[in-house]
Amino acid sequence: MMKRKIQTPLTDEVIETLKIGDIVLINGYVYTARDAAHKRLIELIEMDAPLPIPLNGQIIYYVGPTPAPEGKVIGSAGPTTSSRMDPYTPLLLSLGLKGMIGKGKRSKEVKDAIKKYKAVYFLATGGAGAFLSRHIVSVEEIAFSELLAESIKKLLFKDFPAIVAIDCHGGDIFER
């Protein structure tokens, strides 16, 4: 199977060409956020406060990386279970988020929102955090530093490997 390079921020034109099972190499900036950070983002949205990250065209990687060992920019950076973010995801998609990276199935509500807002859900290989971290070339903490590993970080990806799991056409690799 052919690997295809894609660049962030994602555009509708690129998203429309992605189909479940496609292998992609993601390049560009991606933001990290797990459940605690998602909860905070939703609170900011509900207060009509500015968000610490742009959502339009962006990808959120569900990861809580380990501290960087000497000589590295990041420690192990494997995906966490995506379903924990499901309560927050439809709202973020409605505000311009275009992609998510994680592991595992998503709820019907998230799948419907992915289709409605023309987004995509990528799978990263669970248990391969040390390998995946080699595709992260820089890290900058952006918000919620008190959450430690779960703070929001801005990562620069270089050929980060992922698989399209849910596409904007309603395809779901878990139902294939």
C-alpha cells in the first residue's frame, strides 16, 4: 500500500481524498490534548474565552508524552484511547478542528460529526510510542502546564505515520 504525505493545517480538499485504510505521513504542526485538556478547552468555549490553540484545519493528537531523555525533544509519545475525548469532540469539530489522532473506536456522535464537519480520524500504533516519537522534531508547551504530561503542546511532525480510521464519507475501519 502506498504512503501519502499530508500537511497541516488540513484542508477540505485533502480530507475529501482520504479513505479508510489509507496510510498517511503527517507533516507540520499538531497539538496534543487528552481528556483533562479537552475539559478545559470546553470550559473556555462555554465562557466565550479565547482558546490557547487555533482549531481551524488543525489536528489534535491524543497523547501524554513522557519526559524527553537526554538528546531528544520528547519521550515516548504513543496514542491514548480516543473514546475518552468523545464527549468533547463534536463541539471542537463544529469550531473547525479537522483531524484527531488516537487509538480505538469512536462513538456514533463523533462519527456523525466527522462526516458533518468534513474531518478525519487517524489511528497511530498503540505500544509504539518510542518509534512514533522519532517523527516529532520539536515540542513547545502551549497551555495548562499544571497538567504536566497532559498539558497542551505544539508538536512539529516529520512523516508521522498514521492510518485513516474514519473518513469524511462515513467510512469506519472498525466496521469494515
